[in-house]
Amino acid sequence: MTENRGSLSSRLIFEWRIRHLVVLLVAGLGTYAFIESRADWSAMHRWNRAVGDMSVVMIALSMAIGPLARLLAPFRAALPWRRELGIYGVALAFGHTVIILAGWVEWDLIRLFGYELHPLTGAYVMLQHGFGLANVIGIVGLIYGAVLALASNNWSQRLLSGSVWKFLQQSAYVLWMLIVIHTAYFLYLHFQDFHRNLPDPNWAQIPFASLVAFITLLQLAAFLKTWRSKRNSWRGSPRGRPKTGIVAPSA
């Protein structure tokens, strides 16, 4: 019995290491591909968008596995991969934030919220309302993602108990919505101001919209399948069977 437990534990540890190595490799190759896809952009924007885009892709993959597993049985084997994809997706989001702080706002944190130093008054004034709001949403998402990532381990699962831990992890849909709003602003709105030195059009606009639509449809399809399954099982149970209305004769 002890040997069997030891063998099972060794296999689980091996699979855990493989998942980490594979996801790290995918994260590195994907980020490099995103960097090369915008070779004519400035270095800061290339790295900023590449790291941010790869973070979105990895979290999207993590979000897609659950609905796919509900819809198609073979994808159930992929469920353990959600943890590593989510963890490294959040890690990339932190890298994206550091690039923004160092290369875009140059560690002048008030600029992160849309304020700029006015050259005549010497005071900070609000110039970029959308930029500030989008960054606030991004910061909230980053904190939310950090909590989920830190709780993505067996120790946290035992500490919080199964039901509480599961509830926390299922709230990843909130994180996904924050990511979508934050990313959409910078993909579609931010660089349209007339006074900016506009970069070349971002090719990721259509793929991003397609990705969001795909995740949304997956979630909707999984919801409908789960609802129908629950409804059918309820109808088949004794409690769910309708009463016939026939009254037994009294003795």
C-alpha cells in the first residue's frame, strides 16, 4: 500500500513538473512570436503588447478548458492544466505592468491614472480619462489575478476547504471580464486621439474580438448543456415527476 501511494505521489509530481515546463515553454515562444509580429514598433510598445497579449491568451486558454470539459469528455484530461496556465498568465500580467511603469509612465505613478504635468502651471492635470480608468480596471484585475494565483495550490485548497476554494476559483470569470475591458480599451480606443504619434494599426484587434466571442460562446454552450442535464435528471427523479391527479378511493 505504501509503495502504491509513493508511486502515485511520484507520478503526480512528475506530471506537475511537466505541466509547468510545457506552459513556460509556450509562454516564452508565444511572447517571442508576438514581439516579432510588431518588429517596426518601438521597443517599449513591442514588449508591452507582446507580454500583455500572451497573458490574455494564457488566461483565455485557462478559461476555455472548463467549458470544453463539460461539452466534450476528452477535454476532462486537460483540467489540471488550468492551474499552470492561470498562474503564468498572471505572472505575465505582472511583467506587462512593470514594462508600463518603467517604459510608459517612467515610475511617475500619478501618470498611470491619466494625469500629466502641465508645463505652464507646474501642476498635474487630468488629460487622459480613458487611460486612467482602463489602468484602474487593469490594477483591480491584477490584484484579483494575484489572489487567484496564490490560491492555486493544494495548501490553499486545504486551508480554505473545498467549497470555499472552489467558489474562489470559479470567480475567475470576474477576472476575465476585467481583462477584456482593459485590453479592449488599448486595442480599440486609446491610440485614436488626434494629438498622439499613432503607431501602426494593431493586427490583434480582430483576433482578440474572435477570442472573446469564442470564450463567450463556449461558456454559453456549457451552461445550456449543464442546465438541460440538470433539468432532465430532475424530471426523472421521483420528486420531479408530475402528479397524475388521480385520487385513491377511500376504504
